[in-house]
Amino acid sequence: MKKFLLFLLTILPTFVLALNVYPMVNRVSAKPGDEVVVKLQLANTSGTEEKTKVNLHDFIIAGRSYIYNAPDYPYSLKNWIEVPATEVVLEPGEVRDFEVKIKVPVDFSGAQAFGALSFEFGPEKPTGGGVIARFRIMSIIILDIEGTRKDIEMDITDAKFYDLSEDAPKEYKEKYGDFGTVMVLKIKNTGNAVLALKGEMRVVSREFGKIVMSRPLSNETFVVFPEREEEFTFFSDAVFPPGKLSVQFEGVSQGVKVAKSFEVVAFEKKKLERLAVRMNPDMMLFKIERPVINEKFQIQNLTFEKLKISPKVKEKPSFITILPRRATLAPYAAGNFYLKVDTRKAKLRDGDNIYHLTVESPDPKVEVFGEPLIILRHGIGKTDHMVSMTESSTETKQATIVVENTGDMLLEFQVVERLPLRTNSLSKVFLVLPGEKKKISFKYSVSDVMARNAVLLRWRIYREKEWKEEKLPWPESD
């Protein structure tokens, strides 16, 4: 539960405001029939008097959202809490204790209960422009019931599977591409405490006796409150087989071991129209310092068909060899291959010399995902690049840039927003090959005037440590 509490701290508001409430997350324990006191502290850090209104709420985490109003939720503390006042006036700089009493019902049978207090403050009359700027700070209470066993139980109430190469919803194709499988599960917590699972989820084909997907689960994000049902989406770059599948969960939630297995059917019998593999690692970088370089890599079959393949380098350089030259991959199996580079025979230009890995097959065409690369770094070449802004909106605070790599080195880029106390990532780190262009859209939070100095493009040579920063080419203001 410790990481779950840390997760709560990261998602609650962190504004620098006139009122401070401490602590913002309270973990307490009591027996049915007990009365427990939660000690909060209110501090007015402004130079003026602050009046705050206190209200009681339910509290539920649903995905990355928070529900503060859930009528009749049986695990809510809301009706058990007594506050010393519903309005508090604090003088400038004043710090005051605020004791909250919780009376646990004698007949409460759950292992945990949840609630929240809100402290609302700020001007009650409109400020300049007719705006009322009221603020609200939430303080969360999690109550553990002593002597009650935590039953961590779960059930799959619905399971949907989408083959991206067929008629999958448009939003999934836009996000994940046109090959692989999207699995959408509805998980219901049928126990009496929060399900916050850290462990692994596996999908096993009964027909093939193979694990077709495995994913780690984080107790920061895989969270379901008792008697709640939440939806989780998982993507696999493999095509799921027809027939029965076993969806297995294994891990620990709040110190309780969890091992659950559910039988589902993903697809009816079908014939594959596309075959595909993925290589791991999908990018192999070598600095040319040794006469001979040897590297092991894997090729993974992403389908339930047996594949005969011959790995190749598209450019067919004589100094690069791959062994074995031919192999047969069982459904979902990965095979080991060995790459040999004899740099004594290579004539390389300065910079990154890039070669593309692929496979040939006597079967229908086998696609290779991830665009696997071999990079032979021969010193440092030019790092020239060009950036243009194609779209920007002051209303939506959204912009689109095009980054072109006009140099000789593989470059990494990222759009960031640099603020006084933190730096926000506005895009993922993205790679641009020499001669390649990439379009990136992002949203920013600062004013348009500030954005010209605060929103920056970071870049560096791939696999090097040092980042450099530059301003973006914003359009001229009117």
C-alpha cells in the first residue's frame, strides 16, 4: 500500500496557495465501534485573513480520476466523520490544529473505508474581470479496520479483443497501428479492500500452450476500489490465436498474494492474412573501435503460424554476417541469432552508418515491425537539423513542429516546458534518422508570451548523455 499512498500524493494538487493542509493523505486504523481522531494542521501562509469552508466527501479512485461524490457507497467514511467546525477563519501566518473524529459503526464488515475533507477558500466576490477565484484542497483519509481480514478478490466481468489488422475501432488503430491485438478488460473488485496489484498479467493460449502476452502491473495504476468496476486496456504486438485463452493475474496487493485465472475466448477460427516478426533489440549501436564485433539478438514470431525465415541486411554489406542463415520459428517463439561485423573490410563515412534489418521467407511475405537498425558509429559527423512550426493555436495552446535531420548522426529530440520549479515533458523522446522528417504535436500550459522562452526543443546524439536546448520558431506575433 506504500506505493499506492505515494501515488495519491503525486496526483493531489500541488499548487503554492495561501492555505496549507497537512497531511494530505491520512492512514489510520480502528476496530468496529471505535472512535479515532485524525489530527490535521491548517496554516495560513498569506498576509491576509483567510476564511475556509470545510466539507465532507466520499473518495474513490477510478483510473486516474477521483470521485468525491458517490451516494450510498458502502465503503465511504463520509457519514462517520465529525469535524469541529464547517468554517475556519485564520489570521495571517496562523497555524491551527484541526481534529477530525471518526466513529466506526459496530456492524461494519469491510476491511477498509475511505473519505475526504475539502478546504475551500479564496475571494467570495468577483475579482477583476468578474472572475471568482476559489480554491479547494483535499485531505484524504484511508481507514484500515483492525481484526478484519483483507479479502483481495477480483473478477473479469467483460473481455473484448480487437485484431488491429481487421475492423478494430479507429482510435485503437491511430494509437497502436494496424497490427497486433488490443484487449479490453473490465475488472470488478469483489473483495473488501482496495485492489492495488503489483505483479504480472499473462495471456496463455490453451490450444498452443504458449504465453501470447505478458505485462507488468503497477500498484500505482492497476487500482480498483471495493465493489467498483474499472476498465483496463492492454496492447500486444502479437496476433492472438483463436480458441480458449487463460488470462492470469499474479502478484501482491497490500501485502496479500493474489493469483487469479480466468477463461475467455478471443477469436473464432480464422486464417491470418498477414505474418509478422519483431526483433529485440530493434536498434544495435556499435562504435567502430574493434576489428570484429559480435552481437546476439532475437527474432520473435508474432503469430500463431509456424514461420520459415532468413534474416538479412537490406543494404547487403559484405562485412556484415548473420547466423544462422535460416530458421523456423514456432508460434509466438523467439529464436536467437548472431550478428558479426568485420570492420576491417568496411569503408565507413564519418558519423552514423545505418543499415536496416529485415527477413525473407518462402511463406507469404513476413513483415518486420519496429524498423530494426544496425548503427556503425565512425566518429562524430554533422549534427545539423532544421525545425519548422506548421501549426500553433493561442486558444488551444497546441502546436505542431516538423523536425528534419540534415546531418550525419542519428538524433534524439524532445519538447519540454521549463518552469521555475520543474520541467514538464510535452512529448516523448523521439528519434530522427539522417535525412528523415518527423511531425510532432504538443500542448503547453504557460501563456503564449512565456511559451516563446519556456517551451524548448531538447536534442542530442543518440546514446550520448549531453542534451542541448534551443527555442522553437514560433510565428511572429501580430
